Amino acid sequence: MKNHINKFFAVLGLTILTSTTTFAAPGDIIPVLQILLLNGDDASPIGNKGASISLTGSITSNDQQWERLSEVCTSDGNTSNHYYDSFQITNNTGTAQKIEILAQWVGGANGDGYLHLATENFKTSNAFSTCITGDDDFNGRSGSLIPGGANFAPTINSGEVLTIIASTFTGNQAIGNYTITVSTLSE
Ligand SMILES: [Ca+2]
Ligand SMILES: [Ca+2]
């Protein structure tokens, strides 16, 4: 069984962690969870200049929670009860790129999302030190945009990995589906 799973992972192009290569019986749910976890660790490559990629997800009551920071990465007076998803992007274009990140919160009337960009090693425990910038509202509450307001267009260096955090304005609120578009600026 272990060999079959190893081959399955190999076909998917995923690396198996040594500590997780011991599986039990056929039909075990563990391999499925493992695929999801490993996929989550894969950073999505941004496009070349003028191109964009899309990331989709949903903020649900099953998501992790954090003390959602402000647009300038300071405390927003929140408690640690804001649901969030995180994505990693990377730059394989061979040269530094400026990017724009647009989140569209399409989950209905309660879709007041909040967008942040952080360094590769973002965790809820080091959010203050890894956060780069954020944005609450763009075009009303239906969107968030980095750069937004007085923010700057972030640079992602060649080979660098950054973390995008999709979250909410209000605590304990599952706002549903969203789409995040990461555009590589032409300038
Ligand atoms: Ca989610
Ligand atoms: Ca918002």
C-alpha cells in the first residue's frame, strides 16, 4: 500500500515527508488529507508582465482564526476570532516584479472581506512582524485591493515567496466565496 501511495504522490508531483509515509489500510482517509495539505504548501507562480493568476476559496466557520490586522499591519483592536485563508505565491519569471492583488468578495450581503500580504513565513503568531500591507474596502465592501489607498505596489523578487491572507472585517463571520486576482504589472 505504501508503494502505491508513493507512486500516486509522485504522479501528482508532490514530495512525501518522511514522517508521513506510513499509511494504514486501503481506503484510509489520511492520504487524501495529505494531498490537500501538500497542495496548500505549493506556492502559485505569478504570471509574466501584464498577465494574472486567479486564486479562489471560501471563508467558512471551519477556517483558522487570527487577530486580523489593520491596513498598515498594526493592531485593529480585534480579538483573535477572524476567519482566514492563506495562499502562497512565488515569482518564477526570473526578475523582480511589481504586483497588484484584487480580492472580490462574492459571498453575498455579508461579504465584507479584508486582504493582506505577508512574507513567506507568515503565521498567526508572527503576523505583526511578517505583514507587509493590507486593504479593507475597494469599490465598497465587495472588494479589497493591494495597492489600495495610500499603499504601494508590492515588489516580489525573483524566487521570492509571499503569503496572501483572505480574511474578514468582522470577527466570527463566515463571508463565503471569493476570488483573488494577482496581476503582474507591466510597468
Ligand atoms: Ca476557507
Ligand atoms: Ca472590507
